[in-house]
Amino acid sequence: MPSVTHEALVELFKNRPTLAAEMLQDALGQPIPAFTEARVESSDLTEIVPSDRRADVIVVLLVGDQRRPAMAIVVEVQLGVDPDKSYVWPVYVVQTRARHRCPTRLLVVTIEAAMARWCSQPIDTGHPGLTLTPLVLGPEGVPVVTDAEQAKAAPEVAVLSAMAHGQSAAAEAIGVAFLAAAAGLDEERRALYGDLVLSSLNAAARRNLEAMMKSGYEFQSEFARSYVAKGVEKGRQQGILEAKAHDVLAFLEARGLEVPVDVRERVLASTDIAELDRWIRRAAVVSDARALLATTGS
């Protein structure tokens, strides 16, 4: 099943149909024909491949009043090694080319440098002269977006920037640039993109955003202020949960009780402060760690 990160990256390319062409041209230096419209097309290629096999996104660049296809781009998000891709990617390219009757490129997107190297390997189809070399957008090719105006003009690129460079020294500037631009997004994209950006930033960047708030730094939008505050509160709550969970386990271990793995995992996974408080009280009196999770009593 595709991961949340995989699906989020797919949504970026669906929400901004020009993104695939922009990344091919600006990040990878690939020539792109002049076009008047970029349109996301059906990625269902079941004429040849099984029904559970479909490209992540197919974008067709159109030109002229008749909206003639000038180029198609098959976008594939790849976050892990999958030997099957060397067989299905050529099919995606050939089938898309046949359907839209135009030159077709394969753009593979990943946020890990090691995966970028794996995805870049040429695929020898076995036919003389027919080798497919994927065009790979890895973290090195993703621009570092630290300018608010640039983030406003291309929020999807700003999100990509956070996902690719959120652990770097530029993380804080990337986060500030995105938050300054977030107010212009619709509610659904604002929530999705905001979660992606904040979850991609390193701990230091998140702490610095909190410090900016406390020192009176003025973000450029009300949304930015509220979202950072929300992130700070979420971090505070998580800290409280973790502390209480460790208190529960410490009580049990101090009393010499063996804590089974499943009990330990259940305690650490709790997101209910009242439940953890109840377990802290019970940890002082139960004779067996498993009795801690009983639903009766206090």
C-alpha cells in the first residue's frame, strides 16, 4: 500500500500540472516544448498492465487552439527499491506515447539520494538500441526555496523543497517562506502542505520557529502565526504524553514487575493523557503488568 509520503508527493504533481514540466526543465535541464496548457490525464494503463499497476501521474502538455499534445510526462514517485519497476516503467512510457501520440518522458521523483541513484540506472529492454534511462528528480535537483514570493508563486515547489531539504541548514528559512505563502492556499491544500512541511523540518528548525513567535517575529500571514502555534502546541502535548508513558513503565520496573513487549508498546503508543494518568495510578498497585491495561477499576 502506498505510504502517506508517496501519496502526498503524487498530490503535488496533480495539484500543479505544470510542476512536472518545470522540474524537467529547471531542475534537470531537459528541453520542454512550448505549451499553452498542462493537463493531468488518466493514469490507468490497464490495456497492457494488470489493474493494480498504474502510473502515479500522467501529464500532457498541450499546444495551440486545438490543444494538440506536444509532450507527455509519466511521473512516478519512488521511495523504495522495487525490482518490478524496470519492467513496468518502459510499459508506462510506450503505452502513454501510443495513447497520446506524442513524445513521452519518464520523470521519477524521490527524496532520498540513495534512491535517486538506484532509480537512475538505465533499463535494458533486451531489444538492440532500446534502453530507457529514467529522468530522476532527487533531493539534489530540488531547489531550496527560502524566498516568500517564490513560495507564493509555486507552493508545491516550496513543499518539495521542505521534503528534500528539511533536515539541512536551510530548513528554518524554507519553513518561514512556506508559512508566509500558506494563506493564499485553499483550506485543503493549506492543511496538507502545512503538515508535510512542518513534519519534514528538523527539530532545530521547529524550535527556532517557536522562538520567533516568542520573540515577537511577525510572520506575513495570520495562517502562518496560527499554524506555528498549532505545531508548537502539538509538540508540547507529545512531550507530555511521552513523559507520562515513561512514568508508567518506570513505576512497573521499579516494583520489579516484568513488562511484556506488547504492554510496553501499548503504553508508549497511547495518545490519551487521562488514560496514562490512570495507568500511573494502577502501576503502583497491580501485581502483574498485564493487569495495568484492564478496563475496570481506576
